[in-house]
Amino acid sequence: MAKRLDLDNVNIYYGKFHAVSNVTLSVPPRSVTAFIGPSGCGKSTVLRSLNRMHEVTPGARVEGSVKLDGEDIYGAGVDPVGVRRTIGMVFQRPNPFPTMSIRDNVVAGLKLQGGRSKKELDEIAENSLKGANLWNEVKDRLDKPGGGLSGGQQQRLCIARAIAVQPDVLLMDEPCSALDPISTLAIEDLIGELKKDFTIVIVTHNMQQAARVSDQTGFFNLEATGKPGNLIEIDDTEKIFSNPSKKATEDYISGRFG
């Protein structure tokens, strides 16, 4: 069940370091939102705050609110593990469990929860692999290690693992940066399919990719070294790439940046 994300005046800190300043934006359900901008401008930090992954870093904290269909994920008594189950994440480099079978990789999260039969887990594994457009390539070797797959297949395996627990939102942190062009195209096609069922937020350094896969794009930037990152503007992707409101966005997209 895809859900809406709303950020209101979000500030992110690592200890005393103010990493990201005053981010306000909304991500509609069943859509793809891309974050673009130079390295170090806070886009991955914002992404990781959306499922409380940044909290793994000691001293990290968030001020402001991040709401999932109106519920504050930072509210008192909210379990971060539950948040991460509801808001799944796919990382930059494929990270399957290399010695675990392909099938067990997909259902690893469900096995931790317990309470499901082998038949049910097998059905979820098949449906998730189909959802990640990987089933036809691996259906005859489900018991073989996940680490034996190619890089592009491993990334789709990680996507299958993320969707197996049926999250409401899927976060992707540069999911294609370690992949070749053909594997990248497969992931981009898959994102287009997945948005029918999930709300997706993707960080990418590849502006063409943002233009191809996203419905709206947010441009992040740094005012100066040592200053926090800012969301400069967010709008329909077509408008951001053809007629942005801010000069900084136009300069970045046209290559006149820095």
C-alpha cells in the first residue's frame, strides 16, 4: 500500500555538524521523486533520514517532522525497526548475503519476523523475484548462492528482498552507480513498474536518469563549504529540466556549475 511522505522543516545534524537545513517537501504515493545535486549537498543524508537509517551513525539527529500518511516516524514510542520495514531501502552497491541462497536472500527479512510456512515463503520469493524482473533468470537456480549473480542481477535481488516485506515506500540510494549501462536500463525499467505499487525516492548523480525515471525532481546544493546542504527547489521533473525557477538549478543542469 503506497503512502505519502511529507517533510516539514527538517534539519539534520551529526553531533554539532549541521548537515542539512530546513527541508520541506512532499512525495505523493505511487510516484518517483529524484534527488539530484553535487556531492556533499545532503541528498543521501535526507534519503537516509526518511527511514531513520542515518541514526546508525552515533550523534545523528533530526529536527522537524517526517510524516508517513500523517504519522510522524520520529514520534515518541515509534520503533525505528518498524519504520525500516515500512520504508525499505536499496543501497548504492548490491549487498546480497553472498553465501545465502537466492531464495533465502529474498525472504531473509520475513524469516526474522517468523510465523510463515515454507510454502508461503516460497510463494513470496517467487512473487518478489517476478516483481524485481529477475524470476526468469534465476528460477532454475534458487538454491544457488546470491553472490554468484552478476552485479545487475544482485541489485535486482536486493530490490526483490526489499519488496518481499511489502513496504509502503522504497528508497534507492544511487542504485545504478555500480552497474553497466544494460543493467542500469533494466533497473530504470523496473522503477517504472514498481511505482504502480510503491512510493519511490531515488538519489542519483545521473541527471539523465532523473529525467528518465522520475515524476518530480528536487535539486540540493551547498551555499558554501562548511554550510549545511539545502533543497533549492523541487518541482515536476519536466519543469526542473526545461524551466527551473532558480538560477542555481539552471546552472547545475546546464553544466555551468561551480
